[in-house]
Amino acid sequence: MARRKKIYEGKAKTLYEGPEPGTIVQYFKDDATAFNAEKKDVIEGKGVLNNLLSEYFMLGLTNIGVPNHFLKRLNMREQLVRSCEIIPLEVIVRNYAAGSMSKRLGIEEGTQLPRPIVEYCYKDDKLGDPLVTEEHIAAFGWASQQDMDDILSLALRVNDFLSGVMYGVGIRLVDFKIEVGRVFEGDYQRLVVADEISPDSCRLWDIETGQKLDKDVFRRDLGSLTDAYTEVAKRLGVMPKTSTPASKPTLIN
Ligand code: UDP
């Protein structure tokens, strides 16, 4: 079998050329990084869980008409997605103060915000993904005003969807990050939710106990990351209640 062409290797995923033009295979690795890759580890099963969870969220978004890059899951670690041009922004939506916002503004973690707040960071690891304003985005041409309107609308729709889904299983969606890509259809471009939606890029707290069920477990050494992500997957019915994640890829054709 011909070796697939690797397009890009990131911290948590590797991208390969897909079987048809305009498609990409996203392979979810077990690598976990935090604090701009200063803290690193391999967490067995994390890639499998994020692949399943991201599929679940992207399919849910498709069902309510929120455009995204997901096409289909190929196996336990890989999914086929539409190739798109990623806008170099991390789009963060916050419902409760936490993390960098709490530090920056001196607001206690867990404080409910008066309304969802959307922030933009410029995607550049060397710079540590700095917070930027719409002025920077417009001046440097990273996105047009129309793009920004579409990005805001996508971000808020994802927030409503994810908050509701999580609330239904007793989890508070504190904040999350999405990435947005452009797909070209003839003369038109359309913006779609890209990358992944998983506990790696969300803050998820148990509503009753406040237990953290997201990457902060790794960032702050709060216990087993696999257990936390497995709990999210179990509550959502994404994996059988008794099984543990397979650590090796398994074909499910
Ligand atoms: N986030 C992310 N990737 C990043 C930065 C942030 O997925 O490079 C997510 C993070 O998991 C959280 C939200 O975006 O759900 C807000 O993160 P924050 O700005 O508070 O940064 P942190 O405290 O994680 O450095």
C-alpha cells in the first residue's frame, strides 16, 4: 500500500492527504501538551477519545445546520475532513471566567459572565497565541469584516449547541476554542468550523461537584486525563459504559 503523504504534524494531530482531492485525514495522537508545549506527555487513549468526541460534536453541528469540515470517521483514531484554509485565529467563547481571562482581569474562576464573551487570539506558537482585537485582524488582513460577522455567528451557534448538550449530561461548558476554515465552492467561499471540538479545547466542569473534566486535569496535575475524557464520552453515550478506550487503531469498515 502506498504511504500516505503527511501534510502537517501538530501537537495533538497529524494531517495526511485524503483519498480524494479536497479531503484530509486527521489522525488523533495521544500526545498532550500545555503551556505552549512546555509541559508534554503521552496519555494513552486520549487520541481515540478525542476522535470519537469530535465526531459526535461535529455531527451534532451538521444536524442543526452549522457548517463544519467533518465528513466521516474512518477508524478509532482517524477522521476524514474537508480540506480548508485555516484562518489564523483561535476563536474563544467564554460563559464563565477561567484560565487566562481570570488572570488577565482578576475575576475569580467560575464567575458567570453577563453574556458569552468572544475573544480572538492570533495563532502563532512562537508568540504564544497572543490575544488580538478586531482592529488587528482587519489591519493585518487575517479576516474581512464579512468573515468576522460569520465567525461570530458560528462561534455563538457552537456555544449554544455545546452548552445545551453538556447541560443535558450535567456538565457546565465554561469556555472553549474553535478554529474556522475557508472552503471554496466555485467563486464562493464559505466559512466552516474546522480542527476539532474535544475536551482538549473546552473547559468542562461537573455541574454538581465542580470536578474538571477537560485538559486542565493535565495542565494542573489533577489526576487521570483519560478518566476525565472517558467520563465525558460515557455521559454522552459516545462509548459503551464499561469499555476502556483502545490504544491502537482499529478498523471499523
Ligand atoms: N484553548 C485551546 N488552545 C489554546 C488556548 C486555549 O484549546 O491554544 C482553549 C482552552 O482549553 C480553554 C479556552 O480555550 O477551553 C480558553 O483558554 P484560556 O485563554 O483561558 O487559556 P489557558 O488558560 O488554557 O492558557
